[in-house]
Amino acid sequence: MSLIAEIPAVLDAELIRADFPILQQEVNGHPLVYLDNAASTQKPRAVLDALAAYYEHDNANVHRGVHTLSVRATEAFELARGKVAALFGIADTAELIWTRGATEAINLVAWSWGLANLRAGDEVLLSVMEHHSNLVPWQLLAQRTGAKLRFLDIDDQQRLDLSNLDELLTERTKLVSIVHVSNALGTINPVREIAARAHAVGAVVLVDGAQSAPHLPVDVPSLGCDFYAFSGHKMCGPTGMGGLWGRRALLEAMPPFHGGGDMIEWVELEHSTYAPLPNRFEAGTPHIAGAVALGAAAEYLAGIGRDAILAHERTLLAYALERMSGIPELTVFGPRDPAERSGVISFTLGDVHPHDLGTILDAEGIAIRAGHHCAQPLMRRMGVGSTARASFYLYNTPQDVDRLVEGLGRARKLFGL
Ligand code: PMP
């Protein structure tokens, strides 16, 4: 039974789907239902075309050639930086550093800012819901510097528990690094409030925006943080491409992360001086085509409107949660208030192993994620080994939700629930 008629249309997802060639295929004899958007999103024609056009017409190295193609490649590369900066409300484009993704952006801060600023006895405040990308770099840094890691806990709805934030934030706290939207749960964290309270004790604040950049109308300066890490492949852009925004004063005071070509001003055999921002943190030949394509993705998302994308995902979320509430053995994790979550549903079905669920759904052309979602400590805190996760984006439809619910119904029968 479908309740689709009751759903108000926020976006014309059918029209949007036509922009995504990959969605036009069958998988295992069924039309593809792609619900693994928290892992990676699909790319619209505009992004694929930008990638091909760059290689077909403009391909050359940037920032060094005097020839026409190199000038064109440099212009396209820097134009893309402007497009992504505009999407996030970043006025000073030199504060936007290209990286391979959110992981590299966080590592950049850990090794450049962290090594220069953390001493034994200092503290870094994280949370138990962090992705491994926002845990392991700080563990490595703590081992190197003697700094201590502290953790915010979660409550029974898997929201951050801020009740002891004042105790955790002390003059020893030098950095607070928190995920904006949990990839494993969809929980949206109050990063603005956390940043304000962290600043009151003089801590620097990093926000892991890998899951907020694609899904929320993020205006980076208004978050009140000092660094914001994001990932291109989760916002319709290519893999191996992402970025770090940082406050100019902090970035300018930081030593380089990687050394090599493009990040220097003057090189002697024994020492060098470094280029101004952003090149200072972009050693070597960058992912030029990736930047150009991410610029196209930013333009595409801005054209549709991130408010509309969020509203669309919330509509799908509400519809899915309502339909899934009819499955008695289902446990859904995350906040009950839809305003506190993005379009991610993390769940278990009785004691069916999430991997088995993923395999059964895949046989019907439905792609979900099953596992620990690179958040093993969070899974342990929740008392589960893993969960199944369905995550929405702008091209998903209520019919996709129906297919998921029908697939879960079949899995129930198969497992005799
Ligand atoms: N943080 C979060 C919350 C994520 O979901 C991810 C990607 N799964 C990352 C960091 C890592 O991002 P990237 O793939 O760009 O390295």
C-alpha cells in the first residue's frame, strides 16, 4: 500500500532524476533505488560534463604555465573555488583550501595546527558519535604530543549530551572537533552553541561538515566555528575532492602541512618561504578536474536550492518513518524530533544481521549501507555491532521509500519474523 498521494511535492524529484544518468539503470533485474547517499552521492550530467569538458578542452597544469591552456586551467580551477565558497557563504576565497576530502581536511588541521599548538596536558574535546576521520587523527596527535582526548556522550535518542559540557570545557581545552551531522544516525548537532561555549574558554573549533554540506543550507561563517571540513563526493561532486575552510588569521599562523611545488614562494637548499593562502596548503599538482567538477556541483545544488533539498529529504524521512513504524521488529536509531535529523535512517530488523538485510535488498536493486559506518565507538555505545542505513538525497522519491519498505517486508518473511 502506498500513501504517496498524501505527500506534498517539495522538489520534482522525477525531473531531477533525469539529470543523473546512473539512476537510469536496472540492478539485478530491478530499477535501481539508490539509498546510500551518506556514503557517496551520484553525479548530475552537469558535473560529468564539466569533468569531460575540462579534460577535452583546458587540461594543463595550473599556476605555472604562460601558455593558453595553463591560463585557462588556472582560471577554471580558481573560478571553481569561488563557486564553492559562494555556496557556503565564504567571502574570502583564500580561506578555502582544496583537499582530497573531509578526512584530509581534518588531518591538515591536526598535523599543522595541532602539532604547533598542542602540548602534554592540553585537551581535545570530541564526541562518541564521531566518524573515524574525526577520531583517528586526534588519537595519533595525542600520542605524539601527550595531549588528552575527552568525549561528549550521547543521550537515549543518540543526541549529543551537553549536560556536562561546562565541566568538559576548561582552560586545558585547546580544540573542540565535532561532527555537524552524524553519518551513522543523521543527528544534527547544535554546533553553533558548542562553538560559542568552546570559544568562551579560548578553544579553537573544528566542524566536520561531511554530512551537513550536502544536506543543510550551511552558511559557514554563521556556524561560529574556526575550521569547517567537507567532502565533494557527498555533494554531487567527484571523489578525491573536498575542502577545508579556516579563519585567515589561524591559517596564516599555521605551518605548512605538505611540502612541495606550488606551496612555496622561494626555495633555498636548506630552507624555503611559503606562498600566501590558499596555495600554502596545496602542495603539488592539485585535482584540477575535481575542483572544476566540484564547482559545477556547487552551482547545481545552489540552482536547486539547499532549503528545498532539505525540505524534500525531510518529507521523505517523515514518509519513510511512518511506513517503517508498521514493521514491529524494526528499531530506528536517532532523535525522534525530525527537526533534529537529516535524511538518514539507521535501523535494525529484529536480530537479522544488517549485512544480510543489505544483500537481500541488493538482490532487488535497492542500495543501502550495512555496517559500523566508520563509527565503531558509536556502535559500541549504542550496544549494537552494526546497523542498516538508508539515506536520502534530492533525487530520491516516495516510490523509493515504498520499494525499501516492501523489501524489508520480504526480508521479514524470509527470516520468519
Ligand atoms: N566525516 C563524516 C561524518 C563522514 O560521513 C565522512 C565520510 N563517510 C567523512 C568524515 C570522511 O569524508 P571523506 O570521504 O571526504 O574523506
